[in-house]
Amino acid sequence: MAGPPLARSDRPGRTLAGRRGRRVLAAGATATALACVPGAPATARPSAASPQVAAPRLVPEPSSVRTVPGVTFTLTRATRIVARPGSGTAGPYLAGILRRSTGYRLPLVAGGASRDVISLSLSGREKGEAYRLDVTRTAVRLEAGTAEGLFRGVQTLRQLLPPSVEAATVQRGPWTVPGVRVEDSPRFAWRGTMLDVARHFFTVRQVERYIDLAALYKINTLHLHLSDDQGWRIAINGWPRLATYGGSTEVGGGKGGYYTQADYTQIVRYAAARYVTVMPEIDGPGHTNAALASYARLNCDDKAPPLYTGTDVGFSSWCIGKPVTYQLLDDVLGQLARLTPGPYLHVGGDEAHSTTAADYATYIGRIGPIVTGHGKKMVGWNEIGAGRLPAGSVAQYWNTATGSESGTRTAREAVAQGAKVVMSPANRAYLDMKYDENTRLGQDWAGLVEVRDAYDWDPATLVDGVTEKDVLGVEAPLWSETLVTDDDIDYMAFPRLPAIAEIGWSPQAARTWSDFRVRLAAQGPRWSALAVNYYRSPQVPWPVSAS
Ligand code: TNX
């Protein structure tokens, strides 16, 4: 698909990642002293865990990994999964993965034996998403302060098993886990990805599949871009045509689609079972053609524009002076607030090129109280900094990392109002940018984004005036103008989504490109086992069998 060239106000030339001098820190350099581990004494990586078992290659890199040389745990037919009270979905989720590929029964029990078990338990030692994982000869012990922490730890354990553990059918073992002690917690609270279901509609099943793939890299926020010029994707009571008409097409003229409120609830539940928070976005005042086409009275001239299936941006606007605009938004955001357990509603705010600056400020001033009135916090693209933000708001920085004066200004304005920032710089974190000139899918208005470009930056130093304390986290948006199938989604998201996930999770001091590319290479066979259509970047030393 090739749409017309995109209209962008902020379109710098191609920016390549800075090739800074590399500091190579031994992974695990932040490790704290270890308590006694049965077996041989623990040593910092890198060291071979045993002759047959390589040192773990994990993404995202944990805060601390100690291997225990000579020690391995092997899953057998007799292994049980002990999921102690309060461990949430972590046990069943792990069992579901392991049973498929090992063919073992792996009964889930609430207590009992301490040998030949994988045990998941709550402890008072860790908080939030932090966890501790101990692999000894006789057991795998995972501890966290919350079920969410256990779930994050389960993702680490998956990566310690052979790649074929991810297969959907029974594979041959042995199912060996290297002896390790991992102590881990995230750098940032927000590690998100966005799926644009407006430019092309994706089914509930497709969204669920994406959630599972993201969860493997400890992503905890799914931003759903539910409305845009090309489609409105959520049924709203009292405004049926938004979905039935506004949702009836997509880029390229396909049939589009929409989620019923039951579908949306299903996605929210599916995500919640993976400790992923859904954040819905209703974009405005621009990116509103699908809604304006659905109801003539939403337009200043009372005329409904035609549906739109191209890829231009910046041509539509809510009618800022009409009360019906805010009646609609109150209904939409009120219904989404009730359907969404997470704390945030995203109100868009980007690329409002057909709204005057004064109208834009009026709009932000009106929508903020609507969001907070429904008990939620407001999130918007960085432009919202130009308006008045309610307490607790979040600005999502999407402009390019350098060369965007308006991006820097609005991000600073947001911070000056007390807002936090989520970093999604387009020339680093946009999953829809082409990798190189030959990438069939995607766009290049923000530059070409190879894996190293996606990885090699620090959210705390990217925008002048936005520092670590202002940053809530990172998010990788996947815009879908050119994406139709699961294979398309996979190709653009992998391997860049894991790169952004690591930026959000791992300590900055423990991250180097030279180490990451090797750990990333080890994910290739896992993606093959998961039938993920990933991009074989020439920057990554993939194992021969994976290419
Ligand atoms: C910019 S970034 C957009 C989207 C497009 C995307 C394509 C932002 C907040 N808006 O409308 O889909 O570029 O890369």
C-alpha cells in the first residue's frame, strides 16, 4: 500500500543514532551480595553455567543476574507447579505455556512438596513488579510482593528454558534451566505499546496475540488508538453510527470493523490477566473525520464529510464552539471510563492542523475536566502541553528526538504544569518506521529506525528540560496505515518492541548495544517457535538456525 505523502509539520531529515563511545559494563554489575545458594558458589556473569548450558541471555536485562556454575534444574514428568495463595494468574499462565510444548501434566497445586517444583509465592521482600528468581538443582523458586511481580518473573523463567518451550506442539526436551539467582525490578512504571486499530482494524484475537507477545518483554500498558480519520472502533451507546458507519472502512477502503463494548471488555480482561493495563484513546480535536462523517450535527456547518480511506493527517477538527461536541465526548469518555479499570484516558491532541491555536487551548481546557470528572487521569500527545492540564496529567512525547522545537516546547510546558512524560520519540520508538530503504511496510517521515536506533537512547536525556524525575516511562506506538496482518504487526514490532521494553525496564547503566544485540539474537529461535514473523536485522548476530 502506498498512500499519498504525509503532511507533517515537524519533519526533520533522517536522524541517525549517535554512535557514542560504548561503556561495557559487566552485566550483573549491580548485583548485591548473595545469600547462600545450594551448590557451587555464585559468580557474576559472564561465566558458563555448566558445560552444556549457556549463560542466560535475557531481554530485558534484569537488575542483577548471578549464574551458579554447574547447577541446573530440569523439568520432568513429575514436576509440579506450586502456586501459593495470592499468586494470581502467574501459575496458570506458566503452566499453559509449559504443558503445550513439554507435554507434561505439570499439575498446579497450592502447596506441598519443595523438590521438583516450580514454586510461585508472595513475600514481603519485594514490592510492585519486582521479583526474585532462584534456580537450584531441586527447584525453581519465584518470589515477589505481588502477583504482578510473579507474572513478570515468569517471563524471565520462560527465557531461561530452551526456545522450543514456546512451541504450540509437544517438543523434545531436555527442559533444562541454568542455575541462577535473579533479582529484578523495573526502571520505569510505564512500559507501553500502542496499537492503531483505527487505520486498519484488528480483531480481538489479533489484539490478544499482540498482548501476549508484548507481555513476554514485561510490557505493562496497552494503548489502543480507537479513533482516527479513517475509522471509529468502539460502540458507544446513544451514538450508534460512530461504530456502524464511522467504523465501516479503513485505510485502502477495506471493511474496517469495531469492538462492541463486550469485545472491549474482553480485551481489557485478557490484558488484565497478563497484568497489562489498557488505555483507550479517542483522538481529537484533529483525527476526527470518521466521527464527523457519522453525525452531520457534529460539524460546524452541519454537513457530514465523506468517510476517508487515505493516509493524510491534519485535515479534520471537532467543532470547538458547539455544545454537542462536549456532549458526545462526555458520553464517549464516560462509557470508556466505566469499561476501563486502568487510571488513564488518552485524548489524543496531536496534529490538530485544522484547529486554531486558540480553539485548541479551549478544547484542552474543556476536555481535561471531562476526563477527571469521570475519575480518570488525562493523557495526550505532547501538544496538549499548550493547554491547561488537570493535575496528574501525562504528556506522551512523539516528536523526533532532535529538531522538533514545538515538541520540546510543549513537552516542557506540560512538565511545567506538573505533568509526567511518556517517551515515544518517533525516530526511536515508532514501530511503523521502516528499518531501512528496503522495508516493504511502514513509513519514513521520522527517518529509518534500525534496531540500534530503537535501542541506543536514554529517555531521561532525550529532550532538554525533561529529566528522569519527569519521565513516567516509554511507549512504542505501532501505527497501522500500512499494516494488515499478524505477520505485518510482527515484522514491525520485532525486534524493536523488545528494544523499547528493555529501555523501560533495565537500569541505564546495565544496558549496552553490544551486549543487547547478543541477547536479542537469542530471542530469534523463540520467535520462530512462536511463529512470529520478525525482521532479521543485519545488526543482530542471529543464530544460523534462526535465519
Ligand atoms: C503521526 S504521532 C501520527 C499518526 C500517524 C503516524 C504515522 C502522532 C501522534 N500522530 O497519526 O499514524 O505519525 O507514523
